[in-house]
Amino acid sequence: MEELKRFILHLNPYAQILQSQFGQVELKSVLGTGTYNEEWAEGHPNWLAVPRGSEQSEVDEYGVESFIFEARSPFHPERFVLALSIDDGTLAGVMRSNGYCWIATHHSEAWIWPLWSW
């Protein structure tokens, strides 16, 4: 936590750092604070290092792609587990995915699907 605070303060020595659990903070501490100073920001050496309108998409810059998968059929349980194998499964290389899924052996349940692998 201390290393993260040092990093944030390196980026902006005037940053107000709020610690929270599960994102629970008073809204008045983050909305309408009047602490943003555009003149100070413009003086930062990396201010608009890439001019607006010249940005690259994440696909071009980092090779990040996204897609939406929809199906009316449920997942086969064994093949689903094999696909989730991070090292050599169908989803190898996937950094993040989320949503809901339906497993063929559990017809009356929708399962929450979070997957992060980094």
C-alpha cells in the first residue's frame, strides 16, 4: 500500500489519497471538490503527450481486442473446464472476461463468470 501511495504521489504530489474498502467513500470527497487545476496540469511535461484526436486504439497500441459471446445453448461442463485452463485451454492469452454463463448440468442456474489471468 505504501509503495502504491509513493507512486501516486510521484505522479501528482498534490493528490489526495483516500483509502477505502470496496470503493466505499463519501461522494462529497470525490465529486465537486474543485481541486482540479488545468493550468497546473498543462505545466506537466507529459500534458497531452499525444494530441487529442491522434490517440491509438488499444487494439493498435497494445494488441488488446474484445468481443461479445452469446449463445442459446449451455456450456458442456467438462469442455468448459478445459477451455478455462489458463496455460493451454481455448482461453489461453485472455486477460479478462466477465458475464454470466449457463452450464448444461445446472439448467436452473445462471453462473457469474469472472476470469482474470495476469
